[in-house]
Amino acid sequence: MSNVFTILPIVASAGSLPTIPPADIDYFVDYELDAREHWIFGGAAASLVGLKSAGALVPQATDHSFTANSVILNSTYNHGLVSSIADAAEQTMVVVVKRVDYTAAAKAQIMCGTLVSSGVDLLGSGIYGNNVDNKVLFNQRPQTDQMKTSFPVGLDVGEYAFIAFSEKAPAATPRSVLSYIGGGTVTSIVGPVQKNIATRNLAVGNAYYNNAGFSGGPEMEVAEFIVYDRALSAAEMVALYAKRKAILAKRGVFVS
């Protein structure tokens, strides 16, 4: 039997009241209503249209393919999916991607963002799998090597990972950057260096990084891409991971 719950304007004073596990909740919609845009991939090209605002991801090439619950992208430069959302000083990017062995492939893997090779410019931000140590690197320019995060113990090659990057770097304000891989701990950096905003739009896959060490690696399988026009807090990222993990499991996508 299904139950419907609504949010009521009630203030509860007891902090020990029971809560409903995310896995036991059926949501009216599978996408995040407070996101700028949310893509849930699978089936066909129709899944490249966002569920929140119907924003389209435009393929740069024609060699991507679909499974029932994902899109598979060639990791070669200029083979990404490009959105209409501009890079910003404050934003959050979330990607649910299948982990690969970057070291064995001897290639880094661009997951999302606006990064290009540092020899081209020092603008934008993004997430990529690092072939040197098999960690995930969260990079906000002008820094060239910012935060490295290990996959949580138990998240093996071939399993899906929830990866989030929250940025808040307005002019003349201390920068705050948060990175998170679901099941692990949130990493944060606060500092004086401001983000150099790119003129490129946010993309999934390797849309812009023309570098031999980043182009032509293993294919990337992506189940979801979510963009917020604000910086999610650490608690919000952890809560979103629990929610998306439960929703994806009902689709047959199991996030570690």
C-alpha cells in the first residue's frame, strides 16, 4: 500500500521524533524540484532533455549510446553533452557516474564542468577522475590542482558513485568549495583566491579538455546530472545522496 505525505506547518519540539528512511518514500516526481536542471539518462535521446526546465544537452558527436538507465560517452575531447547553463561563481554540480580504473587506463576522465587544459586558460571548474592515483579531483581555476578525494572503501570499479561539487566564490568574498563522494566525508576549502569564471557552458563528459592525458580514455557511463544555481551545504549534499540513492535503486541503478 502506498502512502502520501505532505509537509505541514507544524513545529515539533522533540528532536527524537522518528524519521522515514529515504528508501521507504515514494516521491511525486523523480527529479529535484529545487535544482536549476536535472537530467536522468536512459533509453533514448529524449533523456537528454532536462526534467526541471526542459533544458537540452546538445551532443558534440554522434557516438554516444544509451542503456535503459544511462548514457555512455566517448571520453575523447569534443565528445561531451553541452548544456545552456553558463558557468558561475556560485553553483553545484552533481554527477552519478560508473567508476572505472583510471590508473589502468593511463588516462584521466573528465566527468563534468567547463575545464580546458591549463595551457589554454585558467578558467572554470570541473570534476575528473585522476589517472595518477585513481582519486577524483575537484578543480576550480585559477588553481591547477585543487582537491583530491578517494573513493569510499567498498565503492569498487564498475559501481556507480554519487559525486557532488559545491562552489561559492563571489567577488571580494572568501571562497568556499565543498566536494563529496556519496558514502564518504565532505571535504572543504575556504580561501582568498576567487574563481575565474569560464565563458563556456556546463557540460557532461569531455566537451573542452584537449589534452592527450585527458582525451581518449575509457567510456564514461552516466546515470544522472544535476545542476543547482546555488552552493549546496555539506548537510544538503549528504541528504541529496541518500535521496538519490533510494530513487535510483528503484530504477535498478545501485549507488554505493
